[in-house]
Amino acid sequence: MTDTRRRVKVYTLNEDRQWDDRGTGHVSSGYVERLKGMSLLVRAESDGSLLLESKINPNTAYQKQQDTLIVWSEAENYDLALSFQEKAGCDEIWEKICQVQGKDPSVDITQDLVDESEEERFDDMSSPGLELPSCELSRLEEIAELVASSLPSPLRREKLALALENEGYIKKLLELFHVCEDLENIEGLHHLYEIIKGIFLLNRTALFEVMFSEECIMDVIGCLEYDPALSQPRKHREFLTKTAKFKEVIPISDPELKQKIHQTYRVQYIQDMVLPTPSVFEENMLSTLHSFIFFNKVEIVGMLQEDEKFLTDLFAQLTDEATDEEKRQELVNFLKEFCAFSQTLQPQNRDAFFKTLSNMGILPALEVILGMDDTQVRSAATDIFSYLVEYNPSMVREFVMQEAQQNDDDILLINLIIEHMICDTDPELGGAVQLMGLLRTLVDPENMLATANKTEKTEFLGFFYKHCMHVLTAPLLANTTEDKPSKDDFQTAQLLALVLELLTFCVEHHTYHIKNYIINKDILRRVLVLMASKHAFLALCALRFKRKIIGLKDEFYNRYIMKSFLFEPVVKAFLNNGSRYNLMNSAIIEMFEFIRVEDIKSLTAHVIENYWKALEDVDYVQTFKGLKLRFEQQRERQDNPKLDSMRSILRNHRYRRDARTLEDEEEMWFNTDEDDMEDGEAVVSPSDKTKNDDDIMDPISKFMERKKCMLKRRGRKNEVKESEEKEVLLKTNLSGRQSPSFKLSLSSGTKTNLTSQSPATNLPGSPGSPGSPGSPGSPGSIPKNTSQTAAITTKGGLVGLVDYPDDDEDDDEDEDKEDALPLSKKAKFES
């Protein structure tokens, strides 16, 4: 069984003063040759890798907490903790620590914690500074131990750094390095490696300036070749002096600039290649080294930017046709590195940098370079172009619109970019993916400017769709001339997927530009040909493109889809997919579900009328049956508009109000109270009334429409006036129920409206009313030339009948239908 006594979790304290779990393993203690002392070792229980290697320093304060926790500080801002699974294991390791430090294991802390300010005062009184051993071969081990012991304490690090600065100690150490190399003193060279590495961890700019000076830097690199952990020394100096060559593509006349470039390259090499990968305890101890490199790059960019002759010569040679290919490649690589250095600049300085390049003509130069056949040169030019687009896309857009006035479409910069994307020879299309991202940035309206005089979005998109879109869609149109893709290899499918991704982005973010292009060029039909591709990712890209269009719920798109029967490829792909539960199946069902949920009536009708027979057997989801139900409800509403009107009122709880004011309605209500009801009238319960409203209101409404129409046609205006002054009492017999009486009041007026005689709180369509299920058509006001108003009153509630302008169109039809009514009904109306 695994020994659980030594099982521990390793924790480190992060910047937020929270403990981070570094892993679980087993702890042991033993002598480590490299660290020259007893150390704590934790190996991961998963793979045996080393989680922790920490020398037990005599002066480090270790604390034992809660019987199973040991805590200490490894370096500044790095606290460590070992959490033991068992108390016995914690006690064993604690005894080892106390044994090394000469302490009694019964204590809970191995060192007295002295306040730093008190420690500083004590040290100031006892010794003004740290005294370094004399720089001799015999004392190298002592110097190495002094440096290592000073690193954990911030105060001791400070004193050590001051001592190294004041005594010129680094140069003396480097002299010893030459002696050790001449004598082949490997032990001394190992000590020097530890000393120089420790000096790096002191994180002092003043020390770096000495170490990275022209006379010292190569010796410092030499010391770091002799890592004790390696069996053979590295050959960093040989690489820097013989293999790495400094090329001046344009001669640099400033010696200070040249020396700064050499220094920056070597220090970057030390950071990346020479120094070992810093542990979690050493990462922020090299922050000054990062800053040193950063500020060197800022200085180099500034000095080159100020040298106008240098930049002028650079761009002149770039665009000169006489420049040979090798030279041009070096120039482009230099410009690429120059732009990469600029990323270290502050925003204000970076603005000035790119403005300088723009004034020098970097975009015309890139246009020339991108038109060349050399793949490496074009790749570097693409990287430079990406820096410009990311920095200021508007600058690039303005340039391409200006050159369109002078050049043909084929040589426009943006078309060159599209062509390189289409013609990328990389099997994985790495360059094409990068270029597609740049194009997406250029056509993104979110980063386009709008000023008082012009709108960049309108101008650039108009330019793009006129001069560039045909280049982008050329591979798509060429590959979809038939029912199946002409070429269906993997690389072509990847390219078309990139094109579709950009087109889908355009559908989402552009308005009429992309809509006109899709409809005029029949793009969607061509895209849906790709649903037959053997590559599922390409078929899904085509489906995503259509789904984005449907998601806009634009009737222009919907009519285009229906006219061209563009659901057919989707339905065919769905049926070919069979019962497989995969992404294609889910994506197609989701599209139809969207149409159902959003109740897109035109598409619902189109799908059911044309594809229901193919889809009716799909019962593992309710999407298609739900679409069928939507379609039937829609057709029912079309066949019975009165029913549709009633449902609309009930659903929306509102109806169009007359011109009559609320006060008039209240007055009418009080004038038409219970006294107006005849003694024999029955009170209709709400349930009975609701059940029979259709039966009651339909004949009344038709009667009123026919009466009005007949009077108007015969020109009997006097009879109209007389009839308006009468009260007609209609009684409708309800089979098996009481017969409610309806009073139809007709009164004359120059301009009257029909309202239900009820208070505002009980108006049909108001929250408290049951609605007006018997009203014909949709609510509205009567025509001006009509002077009739009707009100129907019941004990249980009031139902309003309104005559509307739209009904005039149906007058003739209604009169013709009168003769076709059953005799029984005609008798009732004419009685």
C-alpha cells in the first residue's frame, strides 16, 4: 500500500493572498547535491514529477499549524505550505526541519519572527552594509552560499546588491571566470553559474547595466553555460558569434543605435535560451529583466523612426523593381520585425509610429509586395498588413477606396488579399484563416466611423460590394454550378467554409447591401448546393448561412426562399441523414422549430404545402406536427375572419376605440339603465351568452348591413331618416334556453359612432370584460356618410356592434347572399 503518512498537498500563496493548490504528492527529505544541503522534495503521485524542491535554509522561519500544516516563505511574496494527510507524517518532516536548524521539535516555529523595521534598525546599528568575501578562487563556494542565503530576505538582497555595485564585484567575478576556464576548473565554473544566476534574481537595473555592457555580456553568457545540472556545458557564445549574423538591410550610421540592437538581441537570447525556466518562486524576480528588454525596444523604434533617411531608403528599395528577391525578402523581414517592436510602444507613440509609416507609403509598398510570387515575402507582408488593420482599419479602408478611383479591380489591395486567401497552398489554410480574419475586421460596421459629412459604413460597403464581393464569392459560384459541388476535396471544402463564414457575418451585420447581392445573384441557392457535400462541416456552414437569413425574419428573404423552393435541399439533406442523431439532424430541426415558435406564417405555409408529405412521419420531435397545427390555425383564421378578429381581441385585450369620449359613453350607460329593459326580458348568464354570441350576432350584423345597403342604393334618404328614429325590437329564440331580448336603437346624427352601452370598466376588450365575440370584422369606426348606430343590450352584459369602412367592399356580396339564406332565417329577419 502507498504510505499515506507522507502524502501531502503543496500550496502557494498568490497575489490575491489566496492559496493555490499546486498538486498532491509524497514528501521526503534528503541531501541534494545541486542545492548543497538538506532539502524537502515532493514528487507528484500521478506521474512522479517534481512538485517541490526546497532547501531547508538555517535562517528560514518554518511554522507548524494545526498538527498537519507546515508553512514558510521561500522568497519575497512567495509563501509555501505543505498540508499533510496524517499528523504522523507532519511530525516526521517537522523533526527533520528542526534537526537541520538545531531546534527543539516541540516548538511550533523555528525562528523568532522579528518585525522587519526592527530587524532593519538592528542591522543598521550592528553593520552598515554586507561585507563580501574577497574575490578569490578558494572562496567561490562561500560567495555562492552568501548569494543563495541572501535571496529569501528582501533586506539582505538589497544589501548584497549595493555591495556588488559599490565594489565593482561583477567584473572581478568575470576575471575569475577566465581563470577557471583556462584551468578547466569545473567546480569553480559551477559555483560561478550559481553566483551569476543569483545576481540575475536580485532584479536590479544597475547590476544589469554592468552585466549587459559590451565588455561583460559575453562573459556573463559564458558563466551561464556551466549549469551543474548538465553533463556538458552549452555553447551559447559560439552560436552568438558564429551562427547568428547581424544583417544591415539598410546601413545604420548611428553607432549607439547599432550597439543597442546588438545588446537587445543578446539579452533577449539570455532570457529565452540561457537562463533556466524560472520556477513559480522566481517569476517575478526577473521582472526588471523584462523591463530592460522592453525599454530597449522602445528606444530602438524611436531612434529608427527619427531617422528619415533610413526609412526613405527602406521604402524606396522595397518598391524598386530592380531590387533582387533576396534583398527584398530581407527588407520585408526587417519591416515586419520593426512593426512587431512597435507593439511595445504606448498608444500615443504607436499612433505616431504608424502615421510615419503611412506617410512613407507603407500601403502602396505592401500592394507591390503582395503582387509578387515569393511565398515567404508575401507571408511577411501579410503579417505587416495585419498590424496595420488591427491598429487602424479606417486608414486601410480609406486607402483602398482612393486607389479604386485610379486602378482596376484586379490590382486593388483588398482584392489581392482575397486572392491570396483563395489561393493559399497550405493544406490547413493557416494563411487563409488569418486573411479572412483581417477581411472580417475591414467589413465590420462596429469599427467604422461616422462623421457629420460622411458615413464610412455607407461608402465602404458600397465600394466593397461593387468592386470586391465578386472576387470573394468566385470560388463558391464556380463550385456550385450543378446539383452537387464540382470539387469536394478537403482543402476546397475548408476554403468554401471560410467564405461562407464571412458571408454569414455579412448577413448578420450588413443590411440592404448583402440582401440585394444574395437575391440578385441567387447566392442562397448556390450555397445550398453545398448541403450535398460529403464534408459535414461544409454542409453545416451552408445550413448556418440559411439559418442566419431566416433568423432575420425579413419578408424579402422569405419571398425569395419560397419563390425558389429553397427548403428542398434542406429537406433532402434531412431525409438523407435518416434517423441518425447528429449535429446535422439537430440543426435542421432547430431551424424548423424557430419558424414554428416565431410563427413566420409565410414560411410555415410554404413548408407544409410543399413538404408535409415528406415530413409527416417524423414523430420523435413535435416540431413538424406543430408546424402543421400552426398552418391549420392560420387557414382557419383566413376562412373565418370573424373568428380571427375575436381571437385577436381576446389575445391582445384591446380594440380600436371610437371617437366618442369616455364621458359620452358613461352618460349613455346611465341613460340606458335597467328601466330601458322590457319586463319580459331574460337575463343571460355569462356562459350561455358566450356560447350563443355567434348565433345571435351573425344574423343581426348581416341584417343591418343589408338594410343600410338597400336604403342607400334606392336613394330613399327620407326613409333612412325615419328608420333611424325607430326602435326595432328583435327577439331571437335560443333552442333549449331562455330567449334574451336585444334592443336595437337607431338615432339620427350627422356623424355617429357605434359603442356598447357600458361603463369604461366593462368595455369589450378591457381587462374585466369577456370581449365581443359577436362583432363582425375587425373593430373600427363607421364611414362618414353613414349615420347609423346600433347598440345591443343584455342584462348579463353589453355587446357592441360596429360598422366599419372595410365592410363597404362586401356590401354587394352580402346583398347577393341574402337571397341564398334559408327561408326560416329570412322569415325571422323580415318579421
